[in-house]
Amino acid sequence: MVTLLSKNANAHAYALNFNMSRSNFSTIVIGASSNPERYSYKAVLKLAFHGHTVIPIGIKSGKIEQFDILTGKPIVANIHTISLYVNPLNQLEWIEYCLQLKPKRILFNPGTENPDFIKQATEQGIYCLEACTLVMLSLNNYTEM
């Protein structure tokens, strides 16, 4: 079960529970955009289509069809994967947040590769993979680790 404890640091904590199937890899998409041309937009929809719980987080609020894009750094428990769509030059503000969520895996989509971030995450026991979320879903190997 994925639990969203708060939408942002200033909000009072609350719980929003998501039902998860056995094969569900609950995923946060960081760098989510409401622009349908962006890969993060496509990834949110494809993750949901494949039955994964998906939480889009971006710098601007908006919607990806039925999904609200959360802003800030919401506290979320029980996340399996973080799918990163943020350029390495803009990742510094996200590194601590991602590590505190303690995901099992971080996917560095093309253009997001960051050796320093990967080293920090790996040292904390987080599996890191430089791979495309959309390709993994298309090849049906998203749930392989």
C-alpha cells in the first residue's frame, strides 16, 4: 500500500491510500509535465495503463488526464521506483528528497544520468538503472530487477 502522508512540507499530514496489485511497482515520476509531448507525461499514462500506482511530481501543478501533478516534495511511503525526468543540472534539489523516500530503485531516464547521484543512492542500497521507463514498459521488463 502506498501512502501519501502530505502534499508538501507545509501541509498537515494526511493519508491517501492506493490499492496495489501483487505486481504493482508503485512509482513516483519526478519531473512530471502536463505537456502531452513530454516523455514524463507519456510515462505517467503508460505506468497507469500497465497497472502501476503512479504519483506525478513536477515543478508546476497541472494534470495528466486524471492524475494531478503534485508540487513540492510530498512525503510518500512504500514507493518501489522513482522514475527521474529532471536534467542533472536541476537534480541537486531532488537528491535528498529521493534518498529520504527510500525507494528500492531509481530509473535515470535518458538525459538524466548523474554519476554522483547514482553513487549516493547505491551507497544507501538503492538499485539504480540508466534506462528508459517507456522502453522498459514496452518490453514488459519494468518489473524485473
